[in-house]
Amino acid sequence: MKLFKRKHKYRFNPHLLTYEKVIVSIKDIFLKVLSYFATGLVFSAVVIIIAYNFLDSPKERMLRREIKQYQLQFEMMNDRMNTLSSVLKDIQDRDDNVYRVIFEADPIPNSVRNAGYGGTDRYNKLEGYENSEIIKETSKKLDKIARQLYIQSKSFDEVFDMAKNKNKMLSSIPAIQPINKKLSTIASGFGYRIHPIYKSMHMHTGIDFTAHTGTPVYATGDGVVVDTRSGYIGYGIVCVISHGYNYKTLYGHLSRLLVKPGQKVTRGQVIGYVGSTGVSTGPHLHYEVRFSDRPVNPVNYFYNDLTPEEYEKVIEISSRVNQSLS
């Protein structure tokens, strides 16, 4: 077998004009190898940095496609939730302005319908992501719709109960005159009238019916007697009936009562008799209808026992600005 000897390197010495053998030390070999390694390491680092920042791996490309698809889905969800919000708003409007009006119930306040959901820290866990804003907005809309749907569901439960109890409600709401219409005369209506004592304009919160002392006074709707105090706000002997559904009626200047607090009464039941007790210029009945503790015009509740012609006449008489009897 032929052996190959290692070739030696020589360099020319210009001073001696001879060739000298180059002796490579271990240190030189180590430094050379180290320089090669460092150069390779720097080159590799540059390649990796370029690839990481400017080139996507197949897995990264797949993830980016998925993220874009999720973004599109979030945008579509937001559009659908905007549509749902519009539909829900229409349902809320009909609930407040149709269903609750039919049953004479108060609408649900906007402060309740649009009440906040959760605290300010509720969405902190969604911070720090590339698409945090769209995720947060979607979560807020979803929570708001869920809250409003819950309130609307409770509202419909209440409306359903009112519908089931419609007959009871219709029997309870004041709907007749408190004195037999053949015997009664409206002397003063609802609104600003001349006070009989002070002769100045004041708000008359009811209707005055002239009638003889002892004329029967009827409950205008089913309810419970809640007050029979004597001398109540100058009305002498009074009877206050709570009809439920936020309605109350007051009958003043009575000469005598036939009912007592806590007693249930029905529409058309005699509760007392006309008199002239309290601040009064003559025998008459002062009659008030109150809704949510605010006086309202009683003529709007005389629809059960008057013909259209009679009702029109009552409105005309009650609108005259004259002197009240109390």
C-alpha cells in the first residue's frame, strides 16, 4: 500500500533568499477553527433573524390564515349583534308604548334597561392581545344584549300576569261616576279654579258634584279602603280607596261613612253619603282619581256608564273655569 505523506508548506524568506518550512502550531490551528466557527455562527444568526422576521413557516402561515378567519367571524358576529340590538330595541319600544299602555302600567325606565353589567375589571383579562379591542367590544355587546333580554323577559312575565288578570284589572280601575248620574251635577272640574274662600286661582285636583245631603256615594272600582280620616286636607270626612294598579280614589266632604279601613269594596257599592264637612260652601262630593299618587282628571274615567253624547257633555261642563265648592 502506498503511503501519502503530508505535504508541508513553505514560504520565501526575502532576506535569506531561501524557502523556509512553515510550522503550524496547535494555537494557530485552534484560532483558525475558532474563526471559522464564529463566522458560521454569525452567518447562521443573520439567516435565522431574516427568516424569523420576513419569512413565515408553513405552520405560521396556517395560524395567520386562522387568525384572519377569526377576525372575519368576530366582525360578522358584531354585525349580527347590531341587528339583534335593533330588533330588541323595537321589542322594548312596543313593550313600553303598546303592551304596557294597554294595561296602564308604567314603562320600564331606560336606566334599568341600559344598566351596566359587571365591573370595570371584567374585561381586563382580554387585554394584551393583537385583537383585544374587537374581542372586548364583542364581549361588551354580548353582555349588554344578555342583560336586556333578561329584563325584557321579566317584563313580558309581568305583562302576561296582567293579561291573565285583565278582568280583575278592568273591575278595579275607576270607571263610573261616584254619584247616580240622574241626581248629580258637576259644579267644578279638574284644573285651576277660583277658591270659594280665598277667591284666588288654585289647582283643583278633582271634580265637585252637587247633590243633596244624604245622597249615596258609590265606589267607582273594586279595591280596599285605606283611609277614612276626618278633616283630611280640609275635605272633612273622607274615604280613600286603593284599587291596585297604581290607582286610588278619594271621596271628600261626606256626611257619613259606611266602610272602614281594610274593608274590601266593589264597584257600585255604597261607601257613604254626600255632606258638607270640612272646608265646604254647601253639600257636594269632592271626587279625585290618583294614578301613582298624582291627581289625574276624573272625567277620563267615566266611560262605563255614559253614552258618547253624555261623555262629551261632561267634558264640556268640567272644562269651564268657575268657582270650586272646596
